[in-house]
Amino acid sequence: MSDSPKLALVTGASRGIGAATALALAAAGHHVILTARKEADLAAVEGRIHGAGGTATIAPFDLADSEAIDRLGAAIGARWGRLDVLVLNAAQLGNLTPVPHIDPKEWDKVIGLNLTANWRLLRAFDPWLRQSAGGDVVAITSSVGSKPRAYWGAYAASKAALESLIAVYGLETGAITPIRTHVIDPGATRTAMRARAFPGEDPASVKPPEDVAAIILAALAAPR
């Protein structure tokens, strides 16, 4: 087991920050498990990883399916017996609208993906993170989680809650396990979500996802 590559799981790995992070982790020697809804997009990222000499496994499913999260956790535990890196990247923006106008179904979807699914992932993978010689949990947040912005109610609330959830998990595990937690705000980044939130912005004016991947890899490489 000690000679096997580190194992990383990245959610939302089919594009943007998730894909860039998966590629960077693979280049650093990790075997990467790629999750997202669209199998074809995941296969394309997997192909890029294999083409660069890395290794990856795709696990296409919807994070709204809590039972699928549990099944993936059980499958990874049965096959590898541990998880070294969990990157909680997948997120949904929702419509930017006044708080009283947020559609209840959309609220449930945003909170369900951005918060509840991440809790389910922590719940499913905590046993395997504890089996790592040094597990790391990385959660991608947003500045609106700590500095609220008008019309971003559901997204801001979900990110603020996610930050608290990861902080609590870190306090619970930090003193008794080697697990570390990292909450990373990537800032303005060239992603599909950014383009939807700021449709008039020149994409070339903000940094590429690869820059965020480098920040994540640096956090993982920092001394314990």
C-alpha cells in the first residue's frame, strides 16, 4: 500500500477548476477519481490525464443522489482502503435574484449541491481519509461566503455554511488524525460559472483555472 500512488477524488472534474485540479494532481503522481454528471466530459479529462502519462478513473453520477455517494465511498474503500485527497469543487450558482424571489426548488438545488452533498461526501469518505497517512480535504469557496453580495443569496448562504462545515470537521479531526482541511477562495477565475455571473466580462481579463489548481497543489504540498 505504501508504494501505491496517492488517491485523490475531485468533484465537478469535467471542466473548469475541477478538471484543471484533476490534471495537476495526476501530473503530481496521484491516481485521480473524476466525478461529475456527464460521462463524455469526464472521459475527455481522463483521456488528457492518460495522454500525459497519468492515471484516472471516472465515476459519472449526480451528487444529488445521496445513495450514489455512499456507494462510491464503499467502492473506494473496498478497492483502495483509503483516500488521500478529497476536493469538494462541484457547485451550482443558481439565479441571481433578490432573496424573497428565490424559487424554493432552486434554493433546494443550490443548497443540496453546494452544502448537503459535501456533507454527504465527508460522511462517506471520512473512514477512508482516516486510513491515509495524511489525508487532505479541500473545499472551494467564494468571497461571497464571507462578504455577502446583493442578489447572490442562495449561493452566498451555501458557501458560508460550507466554510463553517469544513472548519468544524477540521476541529474534530485535527487533534486526533493526520487529516488537514483547506478552504480555498479562488477569486475571479475563467470558468463557465463566472461567465454566467458576469456575462459582459472579458474572459481573458481573469486568471485561468490552472492557476487555481496550482494554489491547491501548493496547499497540499505544504509541510504538516
